[in-house]
Amino acid sequence: MFETVKYEIDNNVATITLNRPDALNALSRQITTDLTDAIKKAIADGARAVILTGEGRAFCAGGDLREMKAMWDSEGRIEAFLEDPLEALHSLITLIRETPVPFIAAVNGVCAGAGTNVALACDIVFAAEQASFNEAFIKIGLSPDCGGSFFLPRAVGEKKAAELLMTGDSVTSSDALSIGMINRTVPGEMLMQESVVMATKLAAAPTAVIGRIKRMMNATFSNDLKEQLELEHELQIESGRSDDFREGVAAFFEKLPPEFKGT
């Protein structure tokens, strides 16, 4: 179906697996296109939660330096890879943040550079015990991309983010958990099972509300209190007009579990 990702959907949960294990799932132009198209297909197929993970021993090793070097040699400009291909990657990050369903990153191993930031763009990050994370851009003389300077300070605080971005040092999954970078560490063999459990739980929730929560989360650090209260008011009115709100209230009074449809 796709050249560089695997796609499956079951019980309203789509699992998208980066599938370039020989290249540690590095972000080539093709994998960026395939990821974007797979996410769009998941929504068209009715997915109410999406899991992103990697094949082999890496989640994603960041940008594809071999492809970058090939473009440099072909076009005579090292920055060529940082123009249209990077714009496509940034569109992918925006798609993850603005698609109104929950995204779970199931980080199975090495997670570096732009790969770390793809994971951080997801709403929830689970990591195998053997996983590691770094913002490796500094190691090759690049500044961060894919939202690293946005997501990381919000997750771990300004000072720790500055250290990680300025050194490119790796952190283990347990250290990433302790500094608030991720949500949970699990044994490697349990990673997908735990991720599916969470995705299934979220898929059964009123996912249109999750979409509104994502809008609030995206705005919370740029809004002042008055602006955030106004946004909450606007979005709660939207939620109050929904079928899921009617179902939730009816189920509460009937003392039954609600059956949300995501509408």
C-alpha cells in the first residue's frame, strides 16, 4: 500500500509503522510522503486513534543524511534538502498536531533528531526500556527542526531543553520519563500491547472533544488567561452541541456506560 510505512487499522485504531529498518527509519522524502498519506488514510478510514511506531531497532534516526548528501551532490547546494523536503516534514508535524484524534508514539528504540520531535508531536509517548532520545542536530552543525524548540521546552522546561538542544546528548527512556519528556516506559515486548490498550481507550472516548483539547493545548502557552478562557468557552459550546455530550449526560442519568461516536 505504501513504500516505506506499514498501515493497519483495527477497532478504530490505526497503527502506522515506519518501515525503513536498514536506514533506522530515517526521514527520507518518500517516508515523509507515505506518513502524511497514511495519516490521511487513517482518518478517511474512520480511525479514532493513531499509533506511530518503527520497524526494527529504531523508531526514527532523524533526517536521512545520505539523501541530503545526494541532493547536495546533484544540485550543488547543501541546503537543498532543507527547503521543500523540510517544508513537507513540517507539514507532517502540523498534521499530527491539528488532526482531531489522539496520536500515540510507541518508541521502540533509537529516537534521534527529527525522529524525537515527531514523537514529541504526538499527544502521548510510550517508550520501550531500551529506547533512547536525543536532539542530535548540534552534532552536525544544524539548529533543530520539526518543532523541537517548541515541544521540548514545554515538556521538560526551558533549562533542561536548552541543555538537550545545545549538547545533543542522549537520554535513556527512564531518564526521559523522569524529566517529563515521555509518559511511560514499558518492557520492549509489551510496548505495542500497552500502546494499543491506551489507543483503544482513547478511541472509545468522545474523540471530537479530544480534538478540541488538542486545540487548547496548542494555544495554551501563547494565550494569556483571558484568551484561554475565551477559547475554552468557544470550544465547550461546540462540545455542548455534540451528540456525544447528549449521550454522556443521558448515560450518566441512566447509570450506563456511554457509547461515544466521536461526533
